[in-house]
Amino acid sequence: MPSYGRRRSIKPIDLVLVALLAALLGAFGSSYILMRHVDERFAVLQSEVQGCTAVQVDALFSVRAVVEKLMGSVVKISSTAQAELRLGILGLELYRSRKLGSGVIFDEAGYILTNHHVVENAAEIVVELQDGRTFAATVVGSDQYSDLAVLKIDAKNLTAARLGDSSAIRVGDVAIAIGNPHGYDYSVTQGIISAVRERVTIDGQLVDVIQTDASINPGNSGGALVNSSGEVIGINTYVVQGAQGLGFAIPANDASRVARDLIEHGYVVWPWSGISQIYALRAAEARRLGLSVDHGALVTAIAAGGPAEKAGLRRGDVIVEVNGDAVTTGEEIVYHLRKARVGDRLRLKVVRETREIEIVIELEAGSTGYRV
């Protein structure tokens, strides 16, 4: 019987070693193929990148640096109204209302911008600086139409903020709000410029505003809305209660104009048209008056000797356009007045009974606000 060599048995440890060796060889091979592929792809990317141009990203900035630059210019304002007697639980009680707000030092001489509604009817105003110093403030002038006021403190070593060009802002720009919301002193929130809006109705008036989602709350009124360069581009003024990320600021260019007038005159020199009273025309009134239009701003009173009377405007006239823009309310006409300057002309398209005529009013100097 032929003899066969004895077959060698394979132990479990040998199987493990063989499997491990196979795995190592496989991994090495895969790694080699992968690295070769990556090297080839990287070489392609390098050749593609060589033809690109470096781009400077302006959006990279330090919020902390901006805040540190501006924080000393933002102040806390506490205004107390005159005492008045009110009927309480124990009879007549002396009551004094108090408001908290913010302000912006815009001149090292001690001039501070804030909102009219923060200091309205105030008998006493106290300004607190970031360094802890407090000062009694006087009202240089206050204007209810723009909701702006200028205060003055007698202080040295002040840091004045720079008012930027609000006409240069664009939707999507960085916006930083600094103020004292709900008494939480010197709070900072960051967002963007959500919109630059014209003819927004606030407190019954049409105004231009900057809309931002940077958190603005009661107490922020009068505070600074700042761009990435550390310039004040707006004065925080209004927030929609119950809404999230819906705050508004007065553009810095408008605030600067108002501040100059308040410092120079104690009031704002708004252009005056001499139109004393206007109503939005209704269809029923138009039929009763026999007018050929059923919409527009109905003139019901004109100041004697004023610009409107000099230009030939009459009671009963219906203004349908101002400088080419259709109007239906007195608020829209006031908006055009606030955008104009003394000496400018308003071109009115007017319906008188059934005739359409053009009247040009040369605006004269008027005034609003109050002196203290």
C-alpha cells in the first residue's frame, strides 16, 4: 500500500495570523491606491487654484473691538416727570413717573442725542456714564415729529461717537445695538440691517427708518445702532411689542440734521407750507362737493399770508400729487415737507371742482419742538 506523506493540520492560531496578514496587505494596497488618487486630485486642485485671485473679506471684524470703541459714548438716562396729585387707596397721593432710556454722546462738549419720548415732560434728568459718573442734564431742544432730543451735561473727558453716513448702509450689513434695555445697563446685541424702510407709520406719522433684527427693547430708546466700523448709523427708537427681531432706528443722517437745528435754534426748522388742515377725501364727500375725483387730500384750512395762500391754494382744493407722488392723506404731505428744506418748492397737482391745476408752493421756515 503506497504510503502518503502525513498531512499537516492547521491550528486556530495559524488561521488568525493568515487573516491578519491578508488584512494588512489589503489595507496597504487600498491605502496606496487611495493616496495615489488623492495626490493626483490635489495636483489638479493646485493647478486650478493658481489661476484664482485672492479676495479680501470685509465682513471679518471684531464685535468686541467695536463695542469697546463705542461703549464709553453710550449713556444711561433717567428722567423724572413733575409731581402730580392722584387719587390713591389712602386718598390723594403725590405721584412722579420715571422713564429709563439711553443716549449717545456725539460731541465732546457734552451734547447727547436721545429720543424725545425719553425726556418728554421731564422735570429732572440724570445721565450716567459707563465709568460710573452721573450728571444732571438739561434739554437743549426736543422735537416730537422726529422723536429726537439733544441734552447737555457739564462734563470733561468725554468720548464722542462718530455719526456715520446712514445713506451708505445696505440690507445685510452688520448692526450692533448698544443701550440699557429694561434697566440692564450697557447691553449689546448683534444682528443685521433687515431693511431700509421709507414711509413707515409710527405714532401716526410717516417716517423713514432702519429696520434691524438686533434685539431692541424698552430702555434701548435713544441708544446707538452701530455698523462694523464703529460708526453710529441710527438712534434706536421703536420696537414692535410681541414681535421677535423687529426693531427700528432713526437714520443717523436725519438725526444729525435735527441735532444741528436743536443746538443752533433750540428747535427744528422744518419747512412750512401754510396748509393748516387736511382730511383724506372720501367718495361720499367727493359726490357731495361735486368733485371729479374721489380720492386725495382735501384742504380745509389755510394760514392767512402763508406760502400756500400766496401760491393760490384754496379751501376745498384736493391735492392728488406732491412732486409727482400720489397722495391721499395729510401724513403723506407732511412726509414730503420733512424731506424738504426751507426754500424748496413743492409742486402740487390739485383738483378744483372739476378742473385739474398745478400749484407751486415755495416753502418758508417754520418750527416745531420746544425750548427749556
